[in-house]
Amino acid sequence: MSNSHDSEREEGLSFQPKFDASGLVTCVATDAATGDVLMVAHMNDEALRKTVASGEAWYFSRSRNALWRKGESSGHTQRVVEMRMDCDQDAVWIRVEQVGAACHTGRRSCFYRKVDCKGGMVSLSFVDAARLFDPNAVYRK
Amino acid sequence: MSNSHDSEREEGLSFQPKFDASGLVTCVATDAATGDVLMVAHMNDEALRKTVASGEAWYFSRSRNALWRKGESSGHTQRVVEMRMDCDQDAVWIRVEQVGAACHTGRRSCFYRKVDCKGGMVSLSFVDAARLFDPNAVYRK
């Protein structure tokens, strides 16, 4: 099931991020104060290293194919309190102090809808969905 | 930047998971009691629907190419307290009651190492890394 390389990656103390075919790892950002998941995004090697070096969250946007400092347009930055790697080092968890809102829709978290199942029908309902900013004003769409 | 389909997916209340080219969404499981991230994994359409219907976490293993009920080998199941979708519906957050350990290495969470940066060198250190079970005994490698 595992070989010595996998074992070193899982049990060792060297930083060996396991990038996917697109050169990315998955990053989960949670609110250091509440534990809420704020967003799920991706980091390439450069985003990961800039995040570690600066203590601020950097990501890689798959849709824009570009490195991106969180909050560079909106001012809603993320200060990293702690960064952790998962067992196989293909996912990163950062606990952050979020300035304002993490979501591009203006909400604190991207996870502003919960999944309900009633009578076999699956649907969503809003929860914690108040907007902290107007995305049209901030991003000048 | 967005069209009406994206807008419906972001602002509507219909459940429209946005699967990637492999038919998967990313799922983050957090401990409902502590807010700690337990694991990051993937769900296909069937795993998502079984999770919603049963209230227990099901995933799709990319390495084994198989649907998988969390805890089916180890007994360490996850009861879903709440499920949320993110803005573009390509990521799911489940808050769970974890029986025992989430990680196949025997730890409570897959995120048992934190990233340190000292003098420009990036390395890992163990944190919350006690094993709750012996993986060799549980999985009979």
C-alpha cells in the first residue's frame, strides 16, 4: 500500500508538497477565531512559498491562471496564524485572521448555503449569508 | 466575469454540484466539536448523494477508484451534523462527529504536522500527532 517515499512523506518532517498534474495543492482556510471554513482554493509552489515567507495567504487562480495575493483587489487579506500539511502532503490547512470577507460574493465565508434533504429532494438554504461588501462596487464588474 | 448560469449556481437554492473533469468535488470534513479540519477528500455524485441520504460520510477514492464509506474498514465513521456548499458549488464542507480517528495513519486528523519557517528553511513539526489506533493492525497491511 505504501513505499518508502510515501512513508517519508507521511511520517517525515521534510516539507514535500505533492502537487497534482496541474502543479497545485488544495488549501482550506479556516477562521482562526471560530473554526468556520472560509474557503477552499489552490496553491502552486510559488503561492505556497510566498504564503510561508510572508505570513499572508497567496493562492493560484485556476480560472485566471495567475498567482494571486488574497485581498489584493478587495483589501480583504488573510493573515496566517498556523499552516499545516496533511498526511500525504497534497492538502494544506491554514488558520487565518480574515479581514472582512473571504468570498468574492461579499460573504464572510464561501460556504453560505447548507444542504437540506426533505422528502428525498435535495436543496440549499442560506445560512450566514449576509454580505459584508458589494462585489460590484469592490471588483468594478 | 459571470453569466446567468454561474449566477444561479452562486445565488440560487438549487443543488448543482460542479464536478471536475474526473467527476469529483472537493470535500472538507471538520470536527463539529472543535472546528479542526479532520481531512480533505473527494466525492463523486454517488458519494454526495449517499452522504446526504444516510447522514454518514461517503467519499470517492482516487487511488482506489472506488466509492468508500468512511470507516467501513476501521469502524471510524463520520456522522454528518451539517453539510454546506461553497459559492461555485465545487467544494463541500461537512461538520462531522468523528468516531475515533479520521486519518489512515491512526491520528485524529490528517493535519498532524505544522509548517515552520526558520532562517528561510521550511520544515514540519508534529502537533496533535498521537495515534488513536495502529494502522497495521486495523488495515492488516
